[in-house]
Amino acid sequence: MHISLTPELVARVKAKVESGLYSNASEVIREALRFMDAHEEWIYEIKLARLREQIQMGVDQLKQGQGIRIESRKELDKLFDDLRGEPRS
């Protein structure tokens, strides 16, 4: 496999190796990829927690009688249009 890096990234990889934390550039790249995977998992967990909070807020609002009843496809379409800020013709 061959990859291309900008001069700035090459300098950063070299600096990591020269710091003694890594033996070679491949170790730096592998560590960066592991970090990227961990970061993606962290972002997923944050989004999932936020979704759960939003669902709970909706459930609480329904329990307090703050919900609205949608009785037709037209009303549902209007609700989604309103949420997106789109005018309905």
C-alpha cells in the first residue's frame, strides 16, 4: 500500500518517531487509525445518548398531555414540512 501525505503531515509523523514514542512511521499511522476508530465510537455513543434523551423528553411530554394527534397522511406530511421549515402548497 502506498499513501501520500502533505509535507506538514510528514513532518508531524517524523516528529512523533523522533520523540521516541514510536519506532517508525507505520506505528504512528496505526496509532492514528486506532484513535480514529475510538473517536468514531465515542461520537456514536454521544449521538445515541442524545437520541435517548430526546425520546425520553417526548415520552414525558406525551404523559403530560402535550402531544398532538395526527389522523391523516396529509397532517403527517404537514408536520414534517413544518419541522423542515418548508411551506406547504
